[in-house]
Amino acid sequence: MIDLWAALCLVLVLEGLLLFVAPQAWQEMAHRIQSLPPRNLRIGGAVMIVVGLVCLQLVRGG
């Protein structure tokens, strides 16, 4: 459970870094995302989940 909390904290750090380093690019990306159809966002989310799980398995040595 501690690993889960550590991972969530790292997500916050990475998100914060993106906002800190390139706020205008982040805003532009957010505007572009709003124009995408929900189906495309759902597919993108599913792909990110699969890639994240595969990477986690590789990192964990599985």
C-alpha cells in the first residue's frame, strides 16, 4: 500500500513539473483535448493504462 501512495505522489510531482516548466504548453494541450471526442479520450486512456501496467511489470521484474 505504501508503494501505491509513493506512486501517486510521484504522479503529482510529474504533473507539477509540467505545469511549472511549461504552463502555456499545458494550457494549449488542455484546450486541444477539450475538442477531442470522448471516444478518442477513452481510447487514449485505455492505451495509457495498458502501457503503464506493462511498464510496471517490467520495472517490478515480472
